[in-house]
Amino acid sequence: MPAPSPRIAFAPLTENNLGTVRKLNSVLFPIKYSEKFYQSIQSPELEDFCKLVYYNDVPVGTVCCRIETEGDDTSLYIMTMGVLAPYRSRGVGSKSLQSVLDAAKAHTKPKISKIFLHVQVNNEDARRFYEKHGFTETGLQKDYYKKIEPHDAWILTREVDASAS
């Protein structure tokens, strides 16, 4: 009998699993996130965009976004998205990103026109991952990271096409 395929699942962020999110973020990212960050990612309007990611019931990653509106234009900013190293190249990141893309397409009030994020300029793996999923470099932000080297970040952007699946 073939082995069952792995189950990748998502859970909304709650007070009960926030400790797990904090722990994962401390392992995944070279930045310590503030209390304000952890309060903001629990906001009800972000429930579709901020998730704890499970692989066969084991929490292995997080994705945290915020909605930014400038005039008539609304964007989704991916603040953090990461998967523990032993679980990479198993489709976890791709499924996590796809869940964000799907949620962005489905979000109509307000309509989200694009998704963007920052990637540290030495993180070629992350850049390739996002480019493979339709993101393109739209800029370079000097001194984006204050406390880690290198300080610069690429800005990667992808349009949200409501008609594409």
C-alpha cells in the first residue's frame, strides 16, 4: 500500500496558538517581532491572510500579512512567510502562498490589486521561490533591515488577477 500523501493544513491565528507562532518566527527569521506585530496579526479582517501552517498535524510554518490601502489602491503585504528547514521542498511554502493568493483574489471589500513583500538581498532561495510563483522584482529598498546585514531588500510584487485561478 502506498504511503498516504502528507496533509498540509492551515489554522487561523488565535490567542491559543500565538505562542507557537512566536516560537516558529524566532527560529525562522533573524528579527524579533514586537508585541504590536503579534496583536495586529490576530485582527479578524486578516483571518484569511495570517495562518499557522501544519504538515501532518505538526506546526511547521507561518504566514502573516497586512492589508495596505493608498487612495483607491489596496495591496496585500506579506510581512512574514516561512517554513522550517526540514519541511522545505515538500510543497508547504507553495501551498501557503497559494492560500494567500486565493484569499487575496476572493477579497472584494476592498479589492486587492497586488501582493508585495521584501526579501533580504542575500536570500536568493526566497527570491527564486517567489519568482517561481509569479512575483517580479519591482525595486530595491536600501537600509530596509536596520539590525541585520545586509541591510537592503528587494521588493517583489505580483498582480492579483481575479479572473485567473
